[in-house]
Amino acid sequence: MNSPFAPGFGAPPLPSYQPPPAANTDPMSLGSGMSASDTFANLTRSQWANYITQWVPYENKLIDYATDPTVVSKAMQDASQNVTGAFDRQGAATEERLRGLGLTLSADEQHASNRSLGIAKSLADVNAQNTARDQTLARQQSILGNPTPVIGG
Amino acid sequence: MSKGGGQVQETAQQRAFADVARARLQDFQVRWQPVLQNFAKGVLNANEAGSFQRKRAAGMVTTDNDVAYAKANEGLTDVAAQTGTLGSSRQKLAVTGMGADQAVSTGLGKVAAAQAGDNAYVSGLGAVTALGRGEKATAVSGMAQEAALSGQQAQADADASLQNAIGNTSLASRIIGTGFGLSTGGPGGGVPGTNDLPGVNGTNAMDQWLKLGKGGD
């Protein structure tokens, strides 16, 4: 049985939890002979087992998100793709708009437009990746309990 | 526990407590745990790359920018017509420049939407783990916030782009009654759109973007 505590970031897995055997571990049992103390004991075991099986996997996902360095690089890659996709889409839209106005760019105008477009795209790409990196790192740190440092006033 | 004859026997109250505890756990497992499990699955599903929530957020960014910049382009054309610069190089470069501005706004808007989705995912997971610890938690919906943010930012960027385009074509001094209510300050100033950002004008739109983009979750 896979240990529910097995972290996703390469650390050696912890031993799997094995509840101690009991003659009757069903806390819902209304069979005769189960004392109140036995009932409470079984309820405690049942709650712990339920926590292990139901909720620990989600804690592991949170831990993985906070400690996986690829989360940051993936966020930066997605941000760059968003900017690239937006510029690709907008290029076609702008050409269509110019055609709708009956305008045609001369060679010089096209060159100037391409140059400014390239600069804008590069700046937006860098800004997007920096924003994605900073916000993802801050999010990871907040999960670990470290507040985002505030620089300046 | 009561004592008698060397034996410790359970009291009726202890047995009642045990019955109640058993019933409460059963009630939780029957009524509430399925709801919590569905909530957890919803959090995980919403975080998927092609999830409905992420697609909708990205789509709203694109739509909001299209709407805002369509109005800005109309304003640019009207200004060019009124000032007699239709078909000039300045108008052409203003159109292409506004296209670049729209691409920047859309791209960065999608990045903000993705980050808001990640915030919602982490908040949701945090709520789930808190529920698992028996603590009361609240889940923050990041998608709704980022949807409103994208509309406001799109309008602010469109306003800034139009002001820059007018400035580049040297048309500002020759504008006579455009009818679009172009202004440079005050709440609700700028090209009217679907989402007016109070207190934002064309000159400080970028500053607002930087503030909102970094803290808009």
C-alpha cells in the first residue's frame, strides 16, 4: 500500500501507516459487548484512518505545489505562450482592420510597424514571465508560511 | 467511571457520550463527507489546463479587450476623419500601434487570469486540508475576481492606447467635439465601455495595471 505521506519531491517515502488489528474496529457497530471506551477508541482510529485516506492526498498536492521547482518554470512558460498567442492573434486582426479601412502599409511603414511590434512583444514577454515567476514564488512561500517580503514603502 | 467491588464500570452518561459520538461520525460520513469530496474534486478539476473555468477566464480576457479596443479604434478613426488625416502614415501607424497595445493587454490579461486560477487552486486546496483537520474554512473564488479585473484593465489599456495614438498623430490640438467624452482624469473618465475603472485615466493606466496585476487576487 502506498504511503499517504509519501512526498512528491524525491524524499524517501515514510513507512505506510498500518492500523493495529482489533477484534472489532467498526465504530458504528452496535453489537453487544462494546464498551464506551472501546467505542471511543475505535472512533479515534476511524477518524485517523479517514483523515489519512481522504485528506492527506490533498495535503500532499499542496506540498508538491509549494516545493516543486518546475511549477515556477511552467508558469513562466505558460505566460510566454499567452503573450505570443495574443500577438499572433492580434497581428491578423490588425491586418483585417487596415483592410477594412482601405489602408495599405508601404514598405517603410511595414518596417516601422514590425519594429515597434517586435519591441512591444519582447517587453510584454519579459514582463509576463517576470510577473508569473514572482507571483508563483510568492504563492509557494505563502503555502510554506513565509510572507512575501515587502520592499520599499 | 463508577467504582464498585474493585471493578471500574462505565456510567450511563459515558455510554450515552459514546452513542452520540458514533452518531455524529456517521452523520458526517453520510451527509457532509460526500459534499466535501465533491468540493475537493471541483478544486482539482478547475485547475486542469483545459478546464472550463480556465478557458472561460481566458476567453473573457480576450472578449473584454476586443470590446474595449473596438471602441478605441472607432474613436481613432473618427478623430482622423475630423482632422483630415485619414489614410496618412500617422493614422496607419496609430492603428498598428493600437493593435500592439491590444496584444500586450490581452497577453498580460491572460497571464493575470492564469495566476488568479492558481490562486484559486491553492486557496481551494488550503480549504480542503483545513476541512480535513476539522477546521472551518472558506474558499476563495479567484475566477470571478479575475473576470472583473480583466474587463477593467482592458478598458484602461484601451484608453491609454487611444491617448497615445492621438498624441502620435498630432491630432489632439485639432480635435473639435469628438463626442466620445475623451478626458484625462476623474472617475469614469475615458472611452465609455463595459467596465469603467474609477480613478484611472489614460496617463496612469499602466501604473494601475502594475498594481492590479501584482495584487489582483
